[in-house]
Amino acid sequence: MSTGHGPRPAIDFDHPPADPVPVFEQWFAEAQSLPTPNPNAMTLATVGADGQPSARVVLLRGFSREGARFFSNRRSRKGHEIAANGRVALLFHWDLLDRQVRIEGRVREAGDEESDEYFAHRPVDSRINAWASDQSEPVANRAELERRAEELAKRFEGREVPRPPHWGGYRVSLDRIEFWQGDKYRLHDRIVYTRSDDGSYRVARLCP
Ligand SMILES: Cc1cc2nc3c(=O)[nH]c(=O)nc-3n(C[C@H](O)[C@H](O)[C@H](O)COP(=O)(O)O)c2cc1C
């Protein structure tokens, strides 16, 4: 076990468990118990057709063996980049725990049913604004954005706001997942899990 200054690691880095999924679940639960906003915030890195990487924060909305799920506009920059290249990376940093988790995998679109279900639980104004915002496209000014939102609010008045067809879930497969625990004087602990074709994981400790 580490002798570090941070919180006790949930894992014994010298004898890591064979399965990374419960490890992530435990670390995430611990992050969620902290007095910190958005412990589910993760940086999503995508690569465009021209090879240019880009990164932005999105919120984790579901995690399982099948992958890490988030929701977005499929006509956004990230949406276009994912359509061109499904290989992405995710990054969590929980500073109060001195922990980082890196995930690499391939993205699949979540099905209509689960996207509908998630969309239906959002506040009505968020649902309207999913229609109002052409995410990642230029807009003249704030007033224009608000005008569109008001116009759509009127259009949907008294009606259920349906999910825009270009808005939905994405799931990133857990092909590679690394757990990093900070320790004294930069002698941090790192283990990386790499998934094999049969779904089992190979695990290796890495130098910090
Ligand atoms: C804390 C936080 C959470 C966010 N969550 C999401 C999200 O879940 N989905 C999303 O599309 N954008 C989210 N955003 C906005 C994105 O970071 C980004 O600005 C937007 O998706 C457009 O990115 P793109 O132009 O690269 O497609 C979030 C931003 C922050 C700071």
C-alpha cells in the first residue's frame, strides 16, 4: 500500500484487482461524496478528420462495463469529430482525492430509447434550449440566443418538448483505463488496464 499523504487508495496498487469496473465505481462514489461541484465532469478529447485534437468538459451520465455515457448535440464540433473518428479519450481529475482516471475507447451512439428517457428527465428549459442552441455554430450575440429560446418556448407552450433528433447519448468503451493516485514527492501510483478481445483485462503498474 502507498504511504502517501492523500486519502487511502481504494486499491492495492501492487496487487490490483483483475477488474477495473468496480475500481472506477468506488473511486467515483468517493468523488461524489466530496463537497465539490460536478464530480462527474470529465474532459472529452476527440480528434477531427484532419488529425487536430480538441477537448472540452462533458458530464458523465452513466457508467457500466459497456462504457462511460454522456449526452450532447450530435451536430456540434465534438459530434462531427466523433462521426469522423470514433476513438476518444476521457479524463477525470478529482483534486481533493489526488486522483486522476484516464479512459480511452471507441464511441457508440446510445439508442433512441435511452436518449429519450434521459432527455425527458431534464428541466423543461434545458429541453427547450437543446432546440435553441446550434451547438458550436457562430451566433451574433446573446440577444439572438435569447430570442431563439423565447420563440421556441412559445412554440412548445403547453406541449411536451421532444428530444431533438440530433441530440442524444454517446457511450465510450473502456478499452484502456488508468488509475492514478498522487503520492509524496511525485512518487505516484499508476495502474493501467487494457482490455483484450475476450473482455478480460491485462493490468500493469506504470512508473509515475
Ligand atoms: C462543467 C461542464 C459540464 C458540461 N457538460 C456538458 C455535457 O454534458 N454535454 C455537452 O454537450 N456539453 C457540456 N458542456 C459544454 C462543453 O464543454 C462544450 O462547450 C460544448 O459541448 C461544445 O463543445 P464542442 O464545440 O467541442 O462540441 C459542459 C461544460 C462544463 C464546463
